[in-house]
Amino acid sequence: MSLEPYLREIDFYFANFIKELSKEKEEVFIAAALVSKATEDGHVCLDLEEIAGREQTFFVRGINKYETIRTPELNSWVNKLLDSRVVGRPGDYKPLILDQKNRLYLYRYWRYEDILIRELKRRTERLKKIEDFYLIKRTLEILFPNRDSSDLQKASSIISLITYFSVISGGPGTGKTSTIAKIIALLLKLSLGRRIFLSAPTGKASARLKQAIMEIKKGLQIEEEIKDMIPKESFTIHRMLGYVPGRMNARYNEENRLPADVVIVDEASMIDLPLMSRLVQAIPEDATLILLGDKDQLSSVEPGSVLGDICAGSKEYPEIVDRFFNGDISGLRPGIENCIIELKKNYRFSEESGIYQLSKAINSGDKERVFQILNGNYKDILFKKLPRPEILKKSLEQIVLEGYGRYLRAKDPFETLSLFESFRILTPIRWGPYGVRQINRIVESILRENLLISMESPWYAGRPILIVENSYELGLFNGDIGILMPDPESGNEIRAFFIDPEGNVRKFLPIMLPEHETAFAMTVHKSQGSEFDNVLFILPDTYVPVITRELIYTAITRARKGIEVWGRPEVIEEGIIQRIRRSSGLRDALWENMS
């Protein structure tokens, strides 16, 4: 495992605290500092086997000092830790937990993982009783006309019908949302679930799910009464579970389960370990949990790579589907391998699409093919050498004016917000000459010099803002996009306009807004759950560890129609080589006994 070359001040003080608590010396200090640091880097635990016997120098932020840490050899380190009063085995109640595979956890992350493993195993080790195969098959033929048993969308419906837990993975355009709409109709038709909850990690993803379901259900070949029963509301996971700002516990939890028959969660790759753990605890044991997402996308910013770990050993075509079409699932061994399916066929992009071909090449790690596509003659892809910082503004001017000029000339708030979603600049990093902060400044300068904005105050007309903090009182959530505009109803005073999940325009006084930032340019992480007609993806001039295969894939697949990539070949090549590898015990626990 890799750790970033810095320690936070809290890592340093936590390690000192644990060292004093244990009455032990350097071995405990090192373990405590590095496991605290590992969670900051997105790992659930610290893999001692991978870092034992190594030396690394860290810069301690806040204290402004360098700390060189040499980790002990594995066996002596493990023995010292187990002899300590602050380290326990799984099941113990101690600050640090060391499992049998030499993975060291902060207690709370071990607890989150243990709960998730237990709940997923409970769901994957049993199947529902299916009796009326004929009615199911007939309804499937109506919902999936002219599709045989090899069709993966149809197969995913069967899995969701039979299991208490299922995952439907697939890239943009593979039909995850249309499939889930049909699954909902199937469950309602068969009276297998009336209380259905739709949810997603962010407000924006939740709104997109709701809008898509509402649109798709119009075309379903099913009775109108079934259509009317399809949920008309979608929630953020926090809102669904009943979290209240300032309180630790949600309304719905292990003691008070969500009143649901079916829970559907979109954009599951964005869910971190703590939230997924709380989610599965709150769902009744006999309710069905269905996760939708793209396992190849970036993981959450917080610790864990939950969807990736869950899908780690998935098969191309689960045995359960064939058994179903043969009319008999009795004797089938339940297990996670029969709960996961990956949609392959793309309905948005043709096989000739550059975006489609590029995303496939990136996922497979085929560097030669990636550069063939980038340097090819695809209409939807343009690759340019990264401009030097001193000419970046000049290089950006034309694309910025074309990309943002239309929305800035619009007068109607709804049209303005809709046009803004047609283009976005993405970058992997926040700081430096190619980071979000600097690019936003450059874009503002270009637009101001071309008289498209007037920056007399931070609340200038035309400023796009990205909400980065949930506000349940205002109904604004992390990921929501708004635009500051004059409001004729308020004497042309500036208001922040947003489109709500129903497609209505809402407005707020800027001073009332939760934490937010300018959004001409966004990090790739912040763009998850969003799609734009056209994207400009700018990579930095030197490789940084945040650039991985998953990040590049996520950036490319935010574009619906076209993408322009600015970068250096060596940076892109290094990024494609690097995979996100987050240490956890989830993958082993779910898949270690599968053949």
C-alpha cells in the first residue's frame, strides 16, 4: 500500500496519545501514526505486511517538521503490538484492532467493516422463495421484449427479484436506470414490494435518479396502475435514514429499521465504508437492497472502496439466471457471486465512438490503444499538448467563450442553468497552475475581459456555484449546482438560482447559502454523478498520485458528446498504470471461499 508523504498534526498527536496510553515505545507510536494516516488516504486499515521494514520521511503539517519513520520487521512488530494494552484482536474493545492477516484498524473502522460484512453475508446467503415462474417470465417478456436469456439487463432483473441483495454495475449509457425502472415495475406487478425507496449519496445524484425514473416509466409497457405506484420521490441516503445536523445517530438504524420493502441506491461507487455500514444496518432483514453504480469509477473521498470490493470476484453471467430460466433454483448455493451483474452493452455510444473506445482502453490498461485513440481522427475526442502556465489563459480563451458564453447571455434562470450543464472544465487537482482554484481565476478573467461578467463583488451575476455542504433546512445538498443572477422580482438584486428535483427553479439570498465554491472548473472527484455534453479535461504538468486509471476513466465518461484532453503523454501513461488500491478486509471476507 502507498501512503502520501505527509502526516497531519492529528496523526502525530494521536500517535503520542496512544503511545502514552499503552506505556509502550516506538512500535506503538509508529503503528498509531500510520493507521491514522492510512484512513486519511482512503484506506480502511493499515496493511502491516506491505509496509513492515521500510523507511519513509513524512512532513508533519501544522507542526512544520519532518519525521523519518522506519517501520519494524513484521514479526517483531506484530508481537509488540499484541503485547500492548491498546491493541486487540477482532471482537475486542480496544483503540486499535489487529486481525489475523496483519491488518491494523482504528476500532471504529474495524467495527464499520465488521457490520457491513455481517449484513452482506446475511443477505447473500439466502434466496427468496419463487413460485409463479410463468407469471414472472410473462412479465419479463412484456418489460424486455425481444430479449433472450443472455440479455444482461433482463438477467439483472432476475437477480434483483430472487436475492435480498444485488448489484447492477455498468458504465454510462449501459442502461442501469432504465433497467431499475423495469425492476421496480416487475416487483410491483408481482406484489413483492410496495414500499420502495430511491436514494443516492448526493442531492444532485438523487435528483437525476428521480428525473430519469419519471421519464423512463412513461414508456414502460405495463398497466397504468403499476406506473402510478412507481416512487415519485428520491432521497439522499442521509435524508432517507433521517440524519439531523448536529446529531450522531440517524432516526433509522439497527434498532429502528427503515419502513421499506425495497431500497435502491444509485451512484454506489461514491458511498464510503461508514455510510454503507449505517445503510445496511437500517434496512430490514427481509427487505431487498439493490445497488447501482460503475465499479470502475473513482471510489469515495472518505475511507473505503466498497463497491469495488463487493464486485471484486463477480462473474460474467451468474449461474442463478440459467437456473431460473430452467424453472428451478432449488439446491443452488446462495452466495455473493449470484448477486452481481455488470451491464456491458452501451446504448448511448456506438462502437465507433471515441469516448466509448477510450473508456474501454483505459479500463483495460491498454496504454498503446489509449494513445492511438487520443491521436486518432475521432470526432468526439481531441488531444492537445498541455500549454505552459504562462500561456494557459490564452489557450483557454476560445474554448471558455464557446463553452460558457451561451449560458451567460441567457436571461431565464431555467435556461441559464440548463445551458451551464452543457460544458465543464475538469482537473484532478485543486492547487497549482493547473488546479481548480487557478483555472477558475483564469476563466473569470477571460469572461470579465470579454464583458460577460462583472466582478464588482463575490456575488457577481453569472457566477456558477457548487454546494459542498448539505443544508437540510434549505434543501440544498453537496453537489448541487446553482448560478447567481439578478432577480426581477427583487429589484434585480442578486439571488442564487437552483433547479429542484421536480424541475422547478428555486432562489436564495447568497448570504443564506451553505458552504460553496466557484464551479467553472471542478475536480474530477466533485464531478462524479454528473454528466455534461462537452468536457475539457486538463491534467497537470507532472504526475501526482491522485491521477489513477479510475480518475482518468471517470473524467472521460463525464462527457456525453465530446471531450478535449490537455496533458503530457508521460503523465497520462503513468496515471493509466496506477490503480486505486485501498487496504481493507471486505474483499477477502466476501470472496475468499469462492471458487
